[in-house]
Amino acid sequence: DGGITQSPKYLFRKEGQNVTLSCEQNLNHDAMYWYRQDPGQGLRLIYYSQIVNDFQKGDIAEGYSVSREKKESFPLTVTSAQKNPTAFYLCASQSGRTGELFFGEGSRLTVL
Amino acid sequence: AQSVSQHNHHVILSEAASLELGCNYSYGGTVNLFWYVQYPGQHLQLLLKYFSGDPLVKGIKGFEAEFIKSKFSFNLRKPSVQWSDTAEYFCAVNAWGSNYKLTFGKGTLLTVNP
């Protein structure tokens, strides 16, 4: 099946620890995105990448880092510098033809 | 930079009522417009989209939206809602020349009571 796979689905971590969320796609899309979803705030863009080995900061990049070494993969690291990391994280890839985003099922991170 | 406003944070309707969710965007140039839906416990999925042509677009499950350029609006409508339409709805826009980066509204939670 073609789609976006995020893992893990649920993650608990202690304060001060870095956490890496995985995102893999087999849709052969060039562009990939990371959003953070908080109640009442919609989706806010963390980082995006339009091509391998290139990525740009979104609106709330502070405390996060990404890499894009392969077309299929766009992992997100939530660092200890992120002041409020507990959230629902969504990864998406984008069709270059239509601009439509295809989303994964999300990863819920809870920092204790 | 573009921005998106969704007027209602939470809408509560009874089954068979008509629905209209407001969405306005700010950007002076050409845009592509989207409505996404997130059913409880499920991932975001596309409801409908507008790129060009007929400003009235039809999506899945009986939803439609009308693009009114003069009002910078893209309101979502459904003539008769069902309990299964309970979900959160997000309006999104990307502007030509913005490298296709999508900007989302804050979402509207729709609760349909049986």
C-alpha cells in the first residue's frame, strides 16, 4: 500500500532527552513536511523539505531538527531545547502535481 | 505570507441540519485551496480542493465548497449532516510562488448529535 508511515505512534520521554520521530513514504514524492498539532491551534509547520539533502525551517522550528538523506525518509528530532514538546506530530508528503498533502497517522509525544 | 482564518472553533448541529463552515485567507495572488478532515482517531484526509475553473467544487461524502475570490473565502457546505460527519475540519491554502507550502487554519470541530 502506498502511503506515509510514522513511528512510534505513542512515545513517552523524560525531560531533557532528545527524541527522534520516524517518517517514511513510498509515494515517490519530493516534498515532505512536519507539523505539530495542538488543541485549538490547528497545524503549525515545523520543518519542510522539497528535495533530498535540503530542508527549510517552518514557523516553529526552534527546538527541533531534521535530516533528509533519502527521498523516502524525513526524521524529526525533538531536542531538549524545545520548551513544550508534548504534542501530536504529523508528517506529510506532497504531490508535486497537485500540491495535495498526504498525512501519516501521527506520533503522540508525551514528556514527563 | 499567507494566513487562513476559520471563524468557528466548535459547531454543534443535529442530524439533518445544514452546515456551513467559514474559511477566509489572506493573500493577494493566485492560490490553491483545500479542506481536510480528521475523524476521531484517524489521520487527516483530503475532503476537496480547488485549483482553477468552476469555483464550486464537490468533494467526498456530499461536501462542497465555493471559492469567492472577491471575498477571499472558501466556505465548506453540506445540505444535511450525519452523525458520522463528527470530525475536525481544516481549511488550508498554498500560494503560487510559495513553493507549495500549505498554511492551515486552526480548525473547526463539528459535533453532530443524533
